Amino acid sequence: MHLDRARREPHRLYAAVRTIKRLLENETIPQDIARLRIALDHGERLMDERTRERTAILRQLQDSPTALLLAKADRLMGDENVSIAEREILRHAREKYRSVRSKHHRMEEERNAARRVQQEQQRHQVGQQDKEERRRQAEQRKRARAQEEAEHRERAERAEAERRAAALQAEKEHAEKLAYLTPFVLGALKKAAREERLTAWEELRERTGQRELARLSHADRLTVLEAVEEKTRPDAPLWSSVLAAAGTGEALRLHRDLAERLDRPLPEDDTELLAQVTAECARLRSQW
């Protein structure tokens, strides 16, 4: 009998022990009886080992059932000497294990659900934070643009104010320059009238020594002449007649523009105008 090999298969072990017992009942040869008794002792010892192992496993299952212990118990439950109480212990252990597994499963599901909720909350929170960050960045960009625009407007306004101030200063300085030149022009025109001679604008620069006179535009010359005639009575001849009597196109145009500013009527024909300014020159000379 190969009892050690039968140990791995309970039904063969128990069958082998029954066979040995049956052979002992009929055996008469002492040597064979001795061998059979040795084999029987070995078989019963193997069955006792399985019984002790089963008892220990069932005790552990009562305390803390595990899948490994259940598998071991299932392997030992094929023995023929398993009692109803042991099978009941195994059944309760399996139910307890399933209950614990079910509880653990529910707890795991609850933890997973809680984890999913937490993850969703975290995603929502991150989304809100991202949204808030984008809003904050947009607000910062908006404020930066507003500040940049304000600074740009301020610079533009400051530059415009500086430009206007510079323009006003330039106008003031130009007006002061024209006012400064006015008495020189008036003096030169009076002297020409007194000396009974005609003059031209270019000659005024030579007579007065004021080189700026040559660089004046038509409008500036007109302004100077208007200032020259400031104290001239409405019925008195204009000092600019001394210039117009030269008869040049520029002189006549300057005289016409001055008369229009002073609201003095003039003939449209240049010949008649030349005759009029010549007569006014004679009236100016008669004052001396």
C-alpha cells in the first residue's frame, strides 16, 4: 500500500485503511499480519494528522475566516470522519467570510464613491480655481490695459499741453517780435514820407537795421502794418501808402489786404489805386 501517496487523496487513504483492516481479519501468516499492522498504524496516524489539521483550521476559521483557510478546510472536508458539527462550523465560517467580504466590498464601494465624490469636488474646485484665476488674470489684463491707456492718454495730453504751451510761447514770442519791429517800421515810413520819397519793404530792413523784416511773411508784414496804423485816424491817410505808391504787385496786394482789415474802401482798379495812394503820400508830406 502506498499510503503516503494516498494521503493526498482522502478517499484513497480511507479505502486503503479499510482494505488493511479487512486483510487483517483474514490473514493468518504472522509476518504478513505484522506488516499489515504497521501499515494500519501508519494509515491511522495519517488520518489523525488530517483530523488535527482540520480541527486547527476550523478553529482559526471561527476566529478569522480567510479564503486560504476556507480552501484548506474544503480540502480536508473530504475525509470520511468529518462530523456534522465540523461541517456546520465550515458553513458558518463561509457565511461569515462572505458577510465580511460583502461588508468590505460595500465599504470599498463606499470609499470609492466617496473618493469619486472627493475627486469630483476637487475637479470642481480646481475648475473654479482655474476659472477664478482666468477671471483674475483677465481683470489684471483689463486693469493693465486701462492703466496703459490712461498713461498713454496722460502722455498724449501732456504732450499736447506742451505742444500748445510751446505754440503759445512761440506765438507770444512772435507777437513780441512783431510788436518790437512795429515802431521801427513806423519810423522808417514817416521818414520816407517826410523826405518825399517812396520805399519798399526790402529797403525798410536797410533803413532800420532790423534784418528780421526781410524774413517776415506776407501775414506778418500785414500784422506789423496793422499795428503801425493803430493810432491812425479813420479819415487820415495810411502810412503804408508810402509802400504801395511804389506800384509793385506785392506792395499793392499788401495795401489792399491792410485796407480790408481796417475796413477802408479801395478802388478795384490798380491804376486808380496807385493814383489814390500817391495822393495820400502828398497828404502825409503836407504834415511837415
